[in-house]
Amino acid sequence: MPRIPLISPDSELTPVQRRVVDGILGRRGGRIPGPYRFALHCPELTELWHPLGELLRLRSTFPLRLSEFAILITARAWDCDYIFHAHKPFAAGRAAASGRGRRRQRRASAAGKTR
């Protein structure tokens, strides 16, 4: 059981929490990412924090692939397993979708190297 109760769209919410949750659900494809589920106990902070996170991750001058790579490196360096595992599928999906990951694996196999 978590020390801080996690908030979900089905939780009993104050009007301010409901407004913030609706905004997050609209921008996040109908789900509330993990960190926001506990941050919603202070909806005013979450309302400011969410756009900042979007700005840093999705609207930076770096390509999204490089941004995700930087998130993975930083998460691993600071031993942040949640962040690492939350972003790993997205980063892996982008590589697999572009075919780069498969090409790298074929080259490594042909050279006798395994990952």
C-alpha cells in the first residue's frame, strides 16, 4: 500500500483537482502518468508542473529521440528506476519503428557480437 494515496480519474476529487485531472487526461491520451497521480494532492502545483514537463520533454529543440535518450541516461545515472522503466518502452518503440534497432542487431549478429 502506498504511503501517499494515488489519485485516479475515478477518485473523489475536489473541483480544482477535477479541472487539473481533465486537463491531464485530455493531453495524455486518457491516462494519468504515475508522478501526477500523487502530485494531484496539490493540484495547483500539478497544474504548473505538467506543462513544464511537456515543454522540457516534447517541445525542446532536441529531437524527441535524443530527448528520450537523455531521459534514460539521466534516470540510470540517478538510479531512478521508475523514470527509466516508464521511458524505456517509448525509446525502444521509436528505435524499432524506425528499423534502426533491428539493423544494429543484425550487424552485431553478423559480427559475432550479442547484446
